[in-house]
Amino acid sequence: MSPTSSQRRHLAAGALAVTAALVAVTFQSGTASAVTSRDAAIARAKANVAHNAGTFGFGADQALQVKDVIIDADGTQHVRFDRTYRGLPVVGGDLVVHQDARGHFKASSSAAAHDAAVKSTVPAVPAQQSASRALQAAPGISDATSSPELVVWAADGTPRLAWRTTVAGAGRHGQPASQVVVTDASTGEQIESYSADEEATGTGHSEYTGDISIDTTAQSGGYALIDPVRGHSTRDAHNLSASSVKATSGTLVTDADNVWGDGKKFSTDRATAAVDAHANTAWTYDYYKNTFGRNGIKNDGKGATVFVHVGTNWDNAQWSDACFCMMTGDGNGTTDPEQVDLDTMGHEMTHGVTSATANLRYSGESGGLNESTSDIFGTMVEWYANNSVDTPDYLFSDQSTPPWLRRFDKPSLDGSSADCWSKTVGRLDVHNSSGVGNHWFYLASEGSGTKTINGVTYNSPTCNGSTVTGIGNQKVAKIWYRALTVYMTSTTTYKGARAAALSATADLYGATSAEYKAIAAAWSAVSVS
């Protein structure tokens, strides 16, 4: 599913000189002040793009589509747009307009595309031919359908007319599986192909999160797993193939006495997995709400649908934007339990947050940043919950994939991930190129060298032989969230991520602060300059 779920095995510094100590201001949805301020910011941003057309590469036949608006406490505005050319989406054409409280243009953040114009929007290769070739390029998907969409593809900076075809169907275990195949609409040449699925695969033996309180809703004859505070509901998919799951599939999990599950591993009580899924969704929602003022995955106050018991022998967890839902499989029944541990749930739902903001493309370095962002905030959900069974750490998925699936202090210990940036990082699987971002996050949070945290011993080296002093993961997460939601775009690379993080740090702490120096030093320590 296009950057909305992930496989568990798997601009320069100071360019935007925004004043320090800014925090985003959140308006209550529907208030007149929120609507007025948002509409005014959008109108001014559109005018600023038009007045600075050369800066944005904005010309005839182009249009802007509003995606997000962030207004800081001092009134500074950040308006994010997607771009179209003659009605066609421009892949890699997204941009952010930064303006002061009066709407005066300050700076910009732009994806790879500058000029979005192509000679013709009439394809020489017909849609049917593109769909057929895409099916051939995705042999591992059964019961597949192929849906071509005509786009201006400019993710590499050079616009050309292309077919972006999504091949969707079922994988080996009945899970949703899809592949995006991009072909030149003039020649039929394949430009790129990448998985649109981001699955979470575990080999757990998870102990989950122990005895906890969960928010339910009273109904006639009992209770239902509907969270009245956050709005999400938890449903039993009854092992329906995940490719067939819709928001209304399965049945709502209910109980007569409001006492759920039996706390056992590989439980025959189908409510046990639902308890963990329901509670960990709430923790993820609360983390974003209480830390960043984000009101739900899409910041629109809407809760997700959470499915347990999806597919047959499916060892995965997955977020889907299509149904705005979280899906978890039953594992293999012998060694792998259902994947509903804290950092996994936080990881997958963060893909929804990324999709709703920077929409980092799930390919190349931006794909690694997408995965790293989910690892980072999935881990921060674990630190936020501070559960006694799942003790906070920098070991991703240690509860369901002991001793761990990925680790932050030295990612290469998994045998595949990168500790340091190099010119070849973008060629790695996105779950391995994410190591650079994870390593940066650890160094910025805890620093280099050997140390023991919550009973776990870490030893994080630097790529340049430097010594790094951390500033704490809460500060770094705050910086990364602002970088993601304000400065990053769909084609941001690691170099761009450094610039985005430094701009965010300058906003929050000042360009001469100790935090700014620490963030810069941590990026240099993973060879990103």
C-alpha cells in the first residue's frame, strides 16, 4: 500500500533562517478563527507562488492542491501543496511555502521537480498496454488487478509523461500485496518499480503489554471495543484475506462483562490479541496528541479501524491508507504470535502520518527516511507508554522478534542495515537504508560510546571518529516531527533531511543553540553533511 505500511524485516544547514522557539499552534476543528486563518494562509501562499514563479518553477497549465497547513504560535505559516500539470499529478512536484504572519514570502521547500511542463499529455502507449506490462512486472501477486494512472513523473527532476500503474492483489498468505510500476508513456520503457506494501513481519513470542486498562463502549447486552475518546474501533477479520479487507469487514469485538482476553501467548481466546491492538492504538494516538498536538493520524480527529486475525498464517502487521485501517495477522501458530506489540503498532501508524504530511516516496533514500521515521516514532510510542512489560529501549520489535529486529545504536549488527551514509545507500532495501536515520536518531538522543539504558547495553560508534553528546530523545523527536511536517517533501534525501532537521532545530531552539550544534554533529557522525 503506497507508503502506508512497512515490512518489519525489513535546505543546507540554516537555509531557512526562521526565528527560534516556535511551536505549532493547533486550532479546534471547525472554529471560525481556524477556518479564517487557514483560508487566508492558503490564499497568500498561492499568491506567493505566483509572484515567485521562477523560484518554484510554476508556470502555465499548472495548479496547486492544498495538502496541509501549519501555523506557528507567532503566526508564521507553512502551506504544503501538491502540484498538477494540465490536471495530471506531478510526481516529485510538491512544495511548501513558508511565510510570515502577514503572509509575506520567506522561503520555500521543494521536491525534485522544478519545471513540470511536458511537450504533450497525450500518451503514445495506451493505458491497456501499460496495465498489461505492469502485471508482467509483478509476478508474485495473485488475483491481481492493474490500475494505470497518467502522471507527470519528475521524481528525478526531469518531467516526462508516464503511466503510474498499481498492481494490487494478494500475497502468499492472503495479505494485501501491491506493486507500483512506472513506465514512460511515450516509449513504454520502465522507469521504476517498487513495492507499495510496507509489511511488518515478526517471529515474536511476544508477551504483549500485560494487564492494562482499555477504553470500551457499553452496548445493549455488553461492551464493544470502540474507543469513545479517540474514535478507533477493533474488529475481528475472521481470517479474511487482507486484500479483501474493508473498513466494514469482519465483526466488532464484543464482550459481555467488559473483561477481555486471557493474557496467554497464542491464545485461543480471540479477544486477547484485540486487547493489545486496541490499547496500543490508543497509546499511539495519545503520543501524537499529547506530544505534538496532532489530533489523529491525519490530524482530522478521526479514529482508525483496527483488525486482528487477518489472513491465514500471516506473520505481518500493516497500515493501509486505502481503508484507513491497521491489520494484524495470526502468525504461524507455533513460534510467531500476532504482531501487536507497542513499537510495531506505532511504526505502522506512523506510515499514515508520513503519508498525510511529507509523503516520503517509498523508494531510494526517501524510502529509507520513510522507514526510519516509522522506526523512530514507533520507538517513541514505546518510550511514551513506559510499560513495565515492554520496557522502553532502542531495539525495534524486541518483544515480538527477540532479541530484536533492528537496533539504533549500530544498525549494521543485523547484517544488512547501513550505519553510515554513502552514495550507494539509496540502492539498499528501504528497511536497510533506514539504518542511517536510525543511527542519527540514537546519536542525537544518547550520544556515542558505550552506555547502559534501562538495563540494555549499547555501543554506538561514529562514522567520522567524532564524539557526540546526545540531547535526549524527546527533543530529537520534536525536531524530527517538525522537520517531517514542515520542511520535508516527497523526494527528500538524507542531505535534505539534515537541512530539514537543522531548520526545525533553529525554529525550536535557535540557530546558535546547543541543540542545533548537537543535531548537526550527529548528522556529520553518520556521514551526512
